Amino acid sequence: MSNPVYVAIDTPDLEHALRLTKSVKNHVGGVKLGLEFFCANGHHGVHEVAKLGLPIFLDLKLHDIPNTVAKAIQALNGLAPAILTVHAAGGRAMMEDAKAAAGQHTKVVAVTVLTSLDDHDLNRIGIADDPHHQVERLAALAREAGLDGIVCSGQEVKSAHKAWKDGFFVVPGLRQAGGKNADQKRIVTPRQARDDGASVLVIGRPITSAEIPDDAARAIVGTL
């Protein structure tokens, strides 16, 4: 992938999403559309953004019984996303059915541990392991299920890549040195994540909230 940066367009406003995408399209490799955008705009919104010519990462983090997830993915196949997310916590059968239901050119990746969670948060929901070991466990399960890769923080991608040489690793929660963390807890810089094996770098607010998003995207790509 020549440009690994996918800009996260997290807004319910379709026109704003289109303006942002147009402003950065020459300096990013793709667009990530998540729940906020999809719940507001659905298939129509995804189609409109896709018309601008960038690959679409549809970040819906599907998590349900295997049959329901498979049917949902079949309903999404007409959008032909380049990347689609499910939750690894849904289990092996769910992930197997998700991959089987996806289109031939869609990479299905499993969300392991959200970058907004730390050790304390995991303990509060009954997970004794720290994020690093939980990511390792879920990455192994995703690999067994035949998925293309995982979503993990930059703090875990190096060990995940070492264990899964041909895996596809999506890393969100990235911040430039000195940038604001906001609600992200386990962060690294885009350059560190890329050096450690990230296939895709998901970057939102450092680009979309910048005074000139195109300049911010160009500056980030220049560090890689």
C-alpha cells in the first residue's frame, strides 16, 4: 500500500464528510467511515463518499451471533468496502461466517482491544489480562478463523506482526508527538506504528480538526 493513511471521517453530516474527503484526497490512501456516519447516512452516504475515488474502510465493528453478522455483511457487500471490521470477542464461529460472507475484495479485520481502554477498564469488564496479552489472544483467534488481520493499538502491533507475518494490521488512536490524546489511552505516533508493522494508519482529529486538513494530512504522510 503506497499510502497507508486512512482519514477517519466521524461526522453525521454528509456534506461535511464530502468536503473533508475532497480536501485531503490527494494526501491520504483511503477514508474510514464509522458508526456515527453510517447511522446518519447509511448506504447512500457511503456511495457518495466512494464517488470521490478513495478506498472505503467501513468501521462498523459488527458483533452478534454468527448468522446475524453474516447476513449483515451480505447486506453491505453492495458497498464493496476495502476493509470491514467485526469484533474478535464475537468468537471464532462469528468471524468465520463474517469472512465467508464478505466480498472477494474486502478485507475483514477483527477489533481486539479498543484504544480507549487500558488495564483498569479491562479489569472492570472481567478481563484479567492486560491489553497486550488480550490482543495476542484475540489475534490468534482471528487468524484461526481465517480473517485478514486485526485492529489493535500501536503499542501491540509490533508483537502482533511478529506472530502473524502476513497479517493485515489496522492501527487507530495515532497522535503526532505533542498532540492531544483526547479519549485515546494507548497511543503512538504514525511513524512508530508504521515501523512496527501497521498496514493501515487510521487518523481522525489530528487531520479533520486541523485548520487546513490537507496540510495536516500532508505533514503526517511526510513523517512516514
